[in-house]
Amino acid sequence: MYHGPRDQVLPYFDSLGFKCPPDRDIADYLLDLGTRLQHQYEVALPVGLIKHPRAASEFAEHFVQSRVYAGLVDMIEAPMEPELEKHMSEYMDPVPEFREGFWQNTAALSIRHMTILWRNKAYVASRVAMTCVMGLIYGSTFYQVDPTNVQVMLGVIFQAVMFMSLSQGSQIPVFMEAREIFYKQRGANFYQTASYVIGYSIALMPPSVFEILIFGSLVYWMCGFVANVGAYFIYLILLVLTNLVLSTWFFALTAMCPNLDIAKPMSSFSIVFIIIFAGFVQPKSQIPDYLVWIYWINPIGWCMRALSVNEYRASKYNVCEYGGVNYCSEFNMNMGEYYLDQFGVPSSKTWLWTGAIFLILFYVLLLALSAYLLEYRRYLAPTNIQLLPKEIEDEAQEGYALASTPKHSDNTNSDTSHDDVMVDVPRREKNFVPVTIAFTDLWYTVPDPTNPKEGLDLLKGINGYATPGTLTALMGSTGAGKTTLMDVIAGRKTEGTIKGKIYLNGHEANDLAIRRATGYCKQMDIHSEASTMREALTFSGFLRQDSSVPDSKKYDTVEECLDLLDMHDVADQIVRGSSQEQMKRLTIGVELAAQPSILFLDEPTSGLDAHSAKVIMDGVRKVADSGRTIVCTIHQPSSDVFFLFDH
């Protein structure tokens, strides 16, 4: 419609027969042009124009023929100055794809991830406590195990490996949240994908080594493993490698799955296979031939075999006679080889280094897989998805036939009464009680951060009220306390001291009464992305209305929400990919589906342009006209929005 200097925008549209009123904001005026609201700005046509442009294509045609467009074309097609060409060749052409090099980005990402982990003090403390407690439980339960009881000894090894490795599955939600940030930053070329993967894996190493050092040491020495320094360090190294492999597996799983709802079941499914085919629950000899390949790619299985060989091929057990039994003469193998053979574990010491090599290679493979998936298989939010209902060929058969209005007969002898020609227009009954909310001498005090013994008064003796069918605005500059006041009235503050009285229909209200009578729309619009708008409203209505309310009335509530907020056109639209204005309407509708008597809204127009804000507030005005009490905070409303409020 227009692209050019700001100081020429009003004269340009004046030349097309539009005039901005003195009391109208210029931005609102420009937004109304090209819509059905532009007629209010139409004035007498200038000489040479036949009619006012209405469609976007008509505005475009006029712009192409304007002097503003000609000036833009001349400026664009003008030859570039030599000085500019020199600057472009010096500063623009050599700009690399990434600002920093690969290793600089990797180091920065490692530090960032470790900083994020360290700042989560509660998580770090809980992991340390859990590791210590579980290590003591394992060590005390299997204290000084008899090495001849090989089933228990291998069971301790298996449980130690499983506990430390599979506990990394709890990181899946963290990995998934980090993936969303990665998509944005990688799209802006902040760093290479490989730098992100390697940096994240490096950040996971220190906590992994620390946990293994605590847990592994407690289990190793309390359970009576072979007292050999070399065997002890091999034991720790293998546990660390397995822990890193499993954490990288869960990291790759989050890169592979589109969302958390799929990643969690997939992780549980993979854990089942890891446990069954590790060689302890189901020995290799009992695994079917067509599934034995899982046994050979299972990192837990390789660690189990290496740790078993590390224990039973030590010099302490590499003897013929142990515990009064001569294993060489009776079984033609020494004591350690005999017990390993009982569980089908190979006894060669080469399994120590082959196990470590396999774990390292598997770790590198998972890193490469993660980098590939994050680079080429990104699950970005799609464009808006519309679920269109199936076209109905026979409307009468499906119950959509147009109802015809009966006509009154002129025959005076007819028995037809006036009731026979009246059409009843259904009217929705109110499923809520209109409520007047009032508050007197309201004080809200919080502890002073600099001096906890003293308090800060955020609200001081506030009085006010809001009646049914009205739209009340809490206005003020940023930090004035609008949201604080509304949160106190709505019973949303859990900290600090609240003094004063809040009344509902003249009766002093408690927290339970306020929660049952009110709905609260937060500023952030958070919804299930996979559902449609109608499904979100239906879920809210059925979940939050009392079980005694018939299902038919709950469905009526959904239709009422769609009517009041003008959402019928987007009712069957997937939430994912919806505009901010549609998401805001859905937020209001989800709260409205609970049939509240009072509705609180926190900055409903925040982040919206003037037109979208007007659409939202028109819907809120209709909600207020239905008999509900509406209270909302608002910041710098346009004149159109301002005049919608009653108080």
C-alpha cells in the first residue's frame, strides 16, 4: 500500500481521498486503511480519481503510479558509488558464516552449559545426595560379597552400571528445552551444530565423573571387589564411559523425536531393550539368534563383560585352588575363568580394552548422529494448519437443511393459532451468577530484600469495585502496581502480608470463594500445541466445570466462547502456528469455559498491534456484556480500546 518516507505518508493518502481525523492516532488510521473501516476516513475525491481504492491490489496500483514509488525506483537503480563498492568488498564479502571459529564456539558452549548446570543448585545438591545415599544402600546391602557367589557379584556390577547410566534419562526434558534454544541460535548462525553437540557433551563430563567417583568408590570398596588399584581405576573408567554413552544416547533421542511426549516413551522402550539384552537378565545363550545383534550393540552389555573380566581375571582369582576347591583339576580352568563361564562371559583379558574401544566408538557415533539430526532434521514450528470439515453433499440428509418460516394463512376458519406461526429463538441460560467484587483498605506488604525484618508496602489502602456487565481497567505506567493489585484481588499472591477486605456480592470472601468465582488470564499464552482451538476449549470446560453440570451444557459453553470471541473461523485450527492474537483469544476462551463470574486479564493487548488489540478488546467487551465482571490491566491503550472501558 505504501513504502516510503514517514513524513509523506499522510499527504500520500490524502491524494487518494482519505483524511486522518485530528483525534485519531496515525498508526490506527493506517491500520484501518484497506479494511472495512476505511469508509470513515473517505473525503471528496481529488481531481483525476474515479473512486476510492478498497482492495489491496487497487492500493498497489495507485502506489506504482505515484511519485513516491518513482523516487524509490530512481534511488534503487542509481549506480553505486565507488566508495560504497570498496567498503562492500572490504567488509561485507569476507564476512564468515560464523563470527567465531569452531573451537572458540565449542569452548564457549561448554562453559555456558556448565554454568547453567551449576546455577541449578537444587538439582546439583539432590544429585549429590542421591548418589551418596544410593551408594551407601548398595554397599551396605551387598557388603563384602562372597566372590564364589558369582550371581550376586555380577548382579552388583549390573546394578551399579544400570543405576549410573539410566539415571541420565531424567535429563531428557532439559535436553528438549535446550533444543528449542539451539534451533533459534543455530538459525541465526551463532555457532556450528557440531560445536553445540561437542560442547554439550563436554559439559556433561565433570558431573558424570564426580558422580561415578562417589557412587563407584562406595560400591567397589564396600562390596568387596578385588583390592587392586589398577582394577579399581579400570572399573571407574568403564563406568564413566558407559555413563557418557547413555547420556549421549538420550541426547540423540531428543534430537530424533519431535516432542517430549514421544521422547519419554521412546526412552522407556529403549531402556527395556538395554536391560533385557545386557547379558545378565537373559544370558547370551538364551537370546534368540535373530535378536542376538542387540546383545552385541548394547553398551551396558560391553561394560558388563569388561567389568566381569576386570574382577574375575585379577591375580586374586586367577588361581587353580580357591576355598578348598581345585578348579583346574575338576573343571580344567582356573577359578576366575570357571565363574565367568557359568554366565557365558568370555574370560580373555582382551575384553577389557575392546570394551573400552567399543564404548568410545559408540560415543563418537552417537555424537555424529546427534549433530546430523540437529542440522538436517529440525522440528521447527510449521505454518498455520487448518482442519477443514468434510464437505457435505446432501445438507438435508445431514440435518443442515435451511428452515423455512411458516406463513400465516388468511383463512379465518383455520384452526391455526398464533403459536403455530411463532418461531422460538433459543436463548442460552446463564451458567454463572453475576457477582459484584469490591475491596476496601487493601494493603500488601512484602519483606524488604535489604532488611528482612522490615517490610515494603506495595499497596497502601486501596479501595475499589467492579460490577457485573462492566469492563474495568487498571491503568498506570510500568511498575505502578497494576498486576500486583489485580493478583491480590484474585487471590494469586502466596507471599507477603495482605490486609483489608474483599467482598463478593456484599459478603466477605475467602480464598476458596474467590478461586471458584474467578478466572485469570495470564500474560503468557501457553497451550497444548497439538490440539485444535475447539478441543482446548472443550477440555477446559469439561475439566473445570462441576461434574453435576450436564455434558450438553458444557458443549454449549464451548459454543458460547466461540461466539463471544468470534473464533468460529479458527475453531478447527491447530494451536501450533497460530498468530499471537488468536492465541490471546484462546487464552481468554479457556478461562471463560470454566464459566467464571469474574474474569481477570493481565495485559491482554501486550505485544499486539493496534488492530489486533482492538479485536481482542471487542471480544472482551462482548464477554462483559454477557453479564460477567471484567477487570484487566492495560498499558498505553489506543483511543478505540480506551473507550471500550466502563471504568
